[in-house]
Amino acid sequence: MKGIERFELVDKIARDLQARMGYEDIDRYLASMGISAKPKSGSYNSKWVYAKELLGSAPTETIIRIADELGIAHNFIVAAARLVTESKFWEPNHFRFS
């Protein structure tokens, strides 16, 4: 994701949160997504600016997950982590021929 694309997606999320929630609800929702509700400044006149500041340092994967949950259209995906398991049919410390 390019920097401008991230900025635009954060902006869309912040506008959606502004329309749906109050300050305390924004704090609770973002906390449930692992984002700390401790902004740098003390007071805000806009829920949009407040939400943008909180979202600014969030990991890109979290931003995409929030956009998905809120139903905000975007063209990004988060690849699921692969589960690596130990093979059950090869014995450790033995050669394997393929």
C-alpha cells in the first residue's frame, strides 16, 4: 500500500467513525481493534480529526481490517498467516528423497 493510499483509507475510516459514533464509542471501538485511545493533543473539536490521529500510527493490517469491518470499499487484502506444522510422515534426522 502506498502512503497516499493509506492516508486516503484512514481518512475514509475516520469520516465513517465520525458519522457513526461519539468520542467514547470511537475510543472503545478502536481499543477493541488494538489501537490505544491516547491522542497526542488534549482537546478536539472534530471526531474526524480525533479518529485520524488515533488511526495514524496503527499497523496497515489493522487499518485494512477496520475498513473491512465498517464496509468501506478498498482494493487491499491482508494475507492470512500460514500455519506451519511438522510433517507426521518423515522421521527427524533421516534423509528424504523426492
